[in-house]
Amino acid sequence: MAIKPELLEILVCPLCKTPVKTVHEGAGLKCETCRRVYPIKDDIPVMLIDEAKIEEP
């Protein structure tokens, strides 16, 4: 099950408040500003800064 579009519309990066988009075939949510990727576990986005990984450009 993918993240519902209504939820994706309101999710933002907790650090810089930029909207996030799905990446890695729906396995994560990426902030384009700070390059953090928040994992999605059991169809639930884990929007904790400590859980995010920073992707290199």
C-alpha cells in the first residue's frame, strides 16, 4: 500500500519545512532542500530527523 496522496500533500521535512516526495520506489520520502530521506516502515512515514539519512547529490 502506498502513501495516500492526501497525506503526501501535507507532509513536510521536520527540519526545514520543505514538502517531501516519494523516492526509492516508495521506500522513503526525500526533502530536496536538505537532502534528507525519511524511511517509510510498514506504510508509515517515519518523519524523525534522527531516522533520516542524508543523500549525496
